[in-house]
Amino acid sequence: MNRKAGGNIAEQLAAEHLEREGFVILERNRKCAGVETDIIAADGGELVFAEVKSSTFFGVRPAEHVGAEQMRRYVRAAKAYIAEKGLFGVNVRFDVIEVTDGRVRHIKGAFDADTAR
């Protein structure tokens, strides 16, 4: 299986997990400010930008592959999305969802705008 196909399967599993948890999926694979976000969802009163990671590399958990630059890009994308949709004042959260061997691990609030600086 190629990487893109694996990513699509992981994103589908992540989206299904979020829906089971009561999230409302608003967008998938949405480009904002030149950044593709995997999943944008509503969790109660919060707008959630979720990065889906599925590969392991030398025993490192997938979430550990979300580095400072990727965090900064996600924050930039969130700001652009909020401006485009006029959602000023909404609470924003950045989650990471790991999918490994078909199992989903959801890390809520994996980083914030301050962490991404």
C-alpha cells in the first residue's frame, strides 16, 4: 500500500472515531493559507484542527512527527479559516490523532498557538 492510500485510510478511521465521540466533521483535507489540514471539526463549542499521523519510524510514535514548523502551519491555517468563515471569538484546539495498526489514539490539545511559536 502506498503512503497516500495509507493516509486516506488513517484519515477515514480518525474521522469515524471523532464522529463516534460526538464531533461534527466540518471539513477534510481543507487548504487554508496554503496549508492542508486533515480534519476540521466541531467539538461542542470548540473548533478543532486535527492532524492525522499514521506512520511509525524507528519506534517513534506518530504524534512525535508533528514538529514546530507543522504546528506553526496549522496555526496559520486555523487563523485563515477563522477569518474566511467569520468565526472570530471561537475557541480553537489543535489535536493529533494517531492511527497505528487500525487503532486510534486521540490526543486532545496536543499543542496550542503558543507552543507553535
